[in-house]
Amino acid sequence: MEEFEQQKISVSLPSLRLDYDVFLSFRGSTREKITKNLYNALDSKGIRVFRDSEGLTQGDEISTGLVEAINDSAAVIAIISSDYASSRWCVEELATFCELSKLVLPVFYKVNPSDVRRQQGTFFNDFRDLERKSKPEKMARWRNAMKTVGGISGWVYNNG
């Protein structure tokens, strides 16, 4: 995780006291790789990070506790991996971040940001699968969120 530790990030935090500096959004498949390393690097610098526990119940809707954690975070780091879009949970979180106008710092982990923005490549297949199981209004929210986040200049990380 040297790449993360070497880069200096300056974020102006709101004056009101929030519970977390950063909300970490990620797919479970990255939990023991980049997510763990990034969490440890941020934590070692005294940055208060919210990372969901493995025991959270997953479904179509984000739990009230998760929405509270999002609201109580100054910024979001979204680790967008190749299977991120296959999770309704992840894309629903992403849509919530965008709708709440949170500062989103994307990490494109082994994916091309333009594939995220345009929902092409592996993202096309994942979205097509979600489309078969989801309501059109949900799909529109999710596509818009992926387009928005895919258009943000973030970190492209292909190691690990």
C-alpha cells in the first residue's frame, strides 16, 4: 500500500463533528486485499474509517445503520473492483453517496474508469444481470451513480 501512504491527501472537513472521516465502500472479494491494507494505512494515520462488518445482512435496501454511517462520514472511498457492479448492495450504496452529495474518492481496482462510467466490459454483463432482477427506476439510479463516479478522477490501482 505504499502508493496510498506516499500520496498526501488534503480534505477540508466540515466544522460539525462527524463520527467518521471516511466511509469505505468495497466488494467483499477485496476485503482481505486492498481494502484491508487501505483501512490499516488510514487508521494508522488517525483517520476514523467506517468499514462494514462481515455480519451485515445484505439485500436490496441499505440498512438504517449504514445510511447513518454514510451521513456521519465526511467522505467516501469507493473501491470499485471488477465485481463491484454485480452487487446490488454496492451499487445501492454508491447511488446513496451520490444522492447525498458526499465527497467520493474512487479507487479503480483492476478496472478501467471508462468501463465504470459507460458500464461496459465486465460492468456491462453485471448490469445486464442486475437489470433482469431489478426495477427500471433502481437501474436508472445505479447507472447514474456509476456514470458519475466513473467520471471522477480517482486512483487506478492494478497491483495486488
